[in-house]
Amino acid sequence: MFFNGRFEKPIAEQIDTPEAHAGLACTSCHAITHVDGSMGNGGFTIEYPPLHELATSKNKVIRALDRFLTYLNPEPHRRTFLKPFMLADSAKFCSACHKVHLDVPVNSYRWFRGFNDYDNWQASGVSGLGARSFYYPKEFSTCADCHMPLVASRDPGNRNGKIHSHRFPAANTALAYVNADRDQMASRRAVSEVRLYFGGHFRSVSGGFI
């Protein structure tokens, strides 16, 4: 509802609309055209891509034609929805929404930090940038490396039989549990291996919730 301009309308008046049930759809991320920096708080520019109007047309023939052309030649679709910065600097891309602060105009009090996944990642050894980290893994990782792992797929957009999972495993388990979404919960368990540091050795703990 935020992205289609209905955010200020009372939720009770639109709770049963398709827009309210859509959640974060593809264009929530892939319609972003620019990220201002790593300050977060929605510091991005988003533009509704004209190409998407075909996919969301109320005309079944147009939607079918769009799907056919996308499968026939996916390159225009890829160029429209996969910007270079999404791959080249995916962590900063994620920070636009995953780093939050509240300021006086919002709370009539003072500035204070909300949740901040980006700085935590950057300061850790996992990023390869954290000078104060107590350990460094053999391979450094970005947000997408963990939360969008490669999975087997027959999707036409696959590369060597793999695509990046958009289930975002190892993130929020609460929604999958409440919605009784077994497939989503399975994706969580599949990657919930935590390497804990004990006296110079790593211990693997798998199969649980994190």
C-alpha cells in the first residue's frame, strides 16, 4: 500500500483489497532506480516501470502476450528490473530499508536509532570490513549471499540451473510459523546452521530456529 500511494488511507477501509494482501511484491525492490547512500530510512528513488503495466494489465490477452514475450526474450525484462547497483553493491541497496532511525518530526522527542541490520553487518567479520571483529571467515559475505542463496530452478532466468532464492531464509521465522507455511519453514531450517566460536574452534548447530 505504501508503494501504490494508499499508505495514508485507514487500513480498516482496505484490508480486504488485493493491494493490502500483496505484501512486498517484486516491484517493491526491483522498481528502485537509485540508492542515495547507506544512511537508510528509505533513502532511495523508486519509479513504477512502464514495462510492468503489461504484466499487471486487466486484459488477459495483454498479460498472456507479456508473459510470452518475456519467456521468448527475457533481456528487456532483466534490464528493466535488475539494476547494476543491485549486484555491485547489494549491501548498500539493502540498507535503504534495513537501517532505520526516528527523528523529532516523527516522535516529537529526539533522534534515536531503530533497527539497523546494515551497520551490524558492516562491523562484523562477515563483511570483511569490521576492524574490531574477533574472527574473520574464510569467505566474506553480503546480505544477499546469506539471505538469497542459490537454489536449483528450472526458471527461464536460471544460470547454470540456479537462481537466487527470494524466500529470504534465515530471516523472520514468525510469519512462516503463524501462516503455517511449511515450505517457507523448510527453507528456514535448511540454512539455519550457526557456526559458534568456542575456544578457537567452530561448532556447527543445525536444524534449529535462529
